[in-house]
Amino acid sequence: MPGEGLGPPHFFCPFPPNQAPGVAICAEIAIIGLLATMDLRAKVHLINFLRKMAVNAVFFLVPLYLLKNGFNGWQIGTAVSLYALTPLLVTFPTGWVNDRLAISGVVRGALAVIALVLAALANTRTFLPTALLFAVFGAANAMLDTSLNSLYYKDRRQTDLNRKFGVYSFWMNFGTAVGTLLGGLLVFLSGFQALFYALAGLMVLTILFVRHFGDEKFEFVSLGEYRRAFVHRKALLLAAMLFVLALHWGLEGTVYSPFLREAFGLNSLQLSIYISGALFATALASYRVSRMRFDQASNQKLFLLGMFMSGAGLALMILPNVYLSFLARVLHETGDGMMAVVIIVFISRLFERRNIGGNAGLLQAIFTLGHVAGAQIFSPMGYSLGLRVPFIVAGAILVLDCAFAYIIFRKLSY
């Protein structure tokens, strides 16, 4: 696997191979134990892999869990919107804290909150408590996202930008793919309650091995400095592109898995194979970009190509044959993987090291607004007009956003 400082653990497991839970515990301890000896970038990669695995084991399948508990389309959309909405309250403050005060402490705290939320979800069946837990889950995950992004942005060791952020994106997307597959397998074998408890335990184990990240340098940054860095044409136009791009995330958290179940009759395990199989394409696309030398013009072309592929693949997912639908999803995820790397490179070049935590947090808030708007648009649309309709609409929006980005790139360089 690609990475910087990552290698296979050498660890003796006392459980025989046919005792799956014991072997899983050994694997978790062996992997997380590596954190104590890794350098900064490798440590960030492994934490990103583990936390993305945990979050996305839940994310793509949770609409089925909510449907099982008797939630309707509006309630599912509200819960997912709260998960996406609460980051608006924490992304900039977290980035500000990252610039001025702390990063590792925020990471430990966010992991602890996620572990508690996952354990609580295992025992929650009614709408209001579930919605509140999703709100807290979203805030804690955003704090984790912002802090790890800040840490990686601030690491200025000389590396080609595509290489640096391509590997970073690979490990996050790889964790997403593995988590979705393992989540579906665990739900199929043992149910959602077992999934929530297993992921909560994984987050607790991760906390135990997160120590100080080393050379964390903090500076005083005024609110006026953040405003001057963000409120200008280049940053605002990028924010507009990213808002429109994020709309389709609301679709994926509300109607994606119900569509697959309705259209193709897939069970939880088959859903996870479909979803995770395509997500591996996201990880591989990010890794492929990491092998390409940074070039400003080429990166902008990659962004445009990736967005067009993403939109076309999303719309074509409604094809009636499950294998053709899966290929369309692979096309979509490949485009997403290409864009993921280039977006991070854009942000790293747009802001200074001293204020990038807060300003990247503001851009993450823009993503969040798009996610919330998408959930509120596509969930009612899907459950009232049919689950295929949101995919066509969201795909068309992405293609239009590609045209918008092309016009911007003719005048501005990122």
C-alpha cells in the first residue's frame, strides 16, 4: 500500500484463525500499536484510515437502519441534515484553535465523542434522541476533519504537492471503502447494534495511542486576517464551486442505499459490496494523481475532467442492469477521487500556513452547507417523485458546475 512510514505490523495473535472476534481484536491492537512509532505523516494517514473506516461503515447504511426503526423520508433527511449542519458551528472555531492553541488535544477529544455517540446509537430507536446524536456525531467528525487537515496543511516538508495530498487523500478514501465493506459484512452477520459497538471500541483504542503530534507551532491570528484572506474573488469563487459540488453528498446520505435496495433488491452485504467496490476506485484515483507531478494547468484540467465524470456517472447509475449501474458508480467515484486531491492542493495554495486552519475550516463550512442543502432537496424528492430522480438531477448539477468551473479557470489560476 502507498504511504510514508507505513508497513505491516509484526504481532503475535493468541486466537486461532477460526475465532473471528478474537482475531479482529488482535488486528485492531496491532494496527493501532503502530501509531506509537510512526512519523507525523504516517500517523495522520493511519488515524485518517481508521476514523474514515468507522464513520463510513455507518454513513452509507444508516438510512436502512433508520427505515428499520420506522423513520420516514422527512425524518431521515432531518437526521442526516443535522449530521451535516452542526459542523457549521464548529469548523471555523476548530480551525482557529488549531492555528492558535492545539491540534492533538482536539483530535483526542473528537475521537472520544465519536466513540460515545456510536455506543449510544446502538441503544437508540426513537427519532428525537437519534437526531440529537447525529448532530453531535457531525460536530465531532468535523472537528476531527478540520484538525487533521490543519495538521497536514501546516506540515511544510518539501514534497511535490500532488504526491503529498494524493497519498493523504488515498488513505482517507481507502478507509471509507474498507469501512463500508466491513460495515455491511458486520450488519449482515450480526446487526447494526454489533456494528456500533465494534466501531466505538475501535475509536477508544485509537485514542489510547494518539499522543502529541510533535512540532505543533501556533501563532496569533486576528479575525480580520481571516476575513481578508477569505473575502476575495479567488476564494469566494472556489467556495461557490465547492458548495454546488457538495450537494450530491446529501443524496448519498439519504437515498443512495434505499435506491439500491429498491432497484436491484440488494441485501446489506450486497449493498456494501456495491458501494465499497466503487469507493476503492476513489482511493485508486487519488493514488494515481499522487504519482503525477504537480502542474497548475494540469491540475485544473484534472478537476474539470473529474467533475464531469462524477456527474455523468451519478446520472447513469439509474441504468436498470446492476452491473452497468455499478460501472457508472465506478466512473462517478473515479471522478470524485481525482477532484479530492486537486481540491486539497487548491486550498493549500490559497492560504498562508499561519491562518490555513481557520480559512480551511470556513471552506469546510461551505461544503457543509452544500451537504445540508442536498439532503433537504434530494431526500423529499426521492421519497415523493421516485428514488431515481435525485440521481439524474444531481448528476446534471455536477455537469453544470463543471461548466462554471471552466469559466472560472479561464480567468483565475489555483
